[in-house]
Amino acid sequence: MRYIVFPQAAAVSVPSLTANIIFLIKETSVFSGIALADLMYVAKDLIGIYYQTKEALFMLVIAYLALLLPISLLGTWLERRLRNAGFGN
């Protein structure tokens, strides 16, 4: 079972698992060291204080990319590796 069912199940579940991890990181601060909701509030505060909307939102986008892009790339790599191994076909 471990050598037959698990590899096939892992190959099928990797895309949805990666999407759920990214969703949890974006929506909650439980999974991340930096609370993404707090980043949004800080960006709103900076916009209110300095009236520099573009700069604050650009830094917010950079923070999101720095946290989510490596996870997305790791999920894509893992999905390709399992697909090329022939599991889940």
C-alpha cells in the first residue's frame, strides 16, 4: 500500500494542497511569521500619514511576493517531479 497508493495519492493531491497552503498564508496570520493582515493595516496607515499610495502598495505587493512566490514555485516543482515520475496518471 505504501509503495502503490501513497505515491499516486500524493501526485493527485499536490496542486490542491499547494493552493490551500497559499490561501491559508494569505488569509490568516497563523502560518506566517509576518501577519499579512497587519501588513495591509500598516500600508493603510502609511498611506494615511504620508499620502504615498503607490509606494506603500508597491511595498505590500513585494512583501506578498516574497512570502508566496517560493511556496508556489516549490509546489510547481513538486507537481512536475511527481508527474514526470509517472504517478497519478
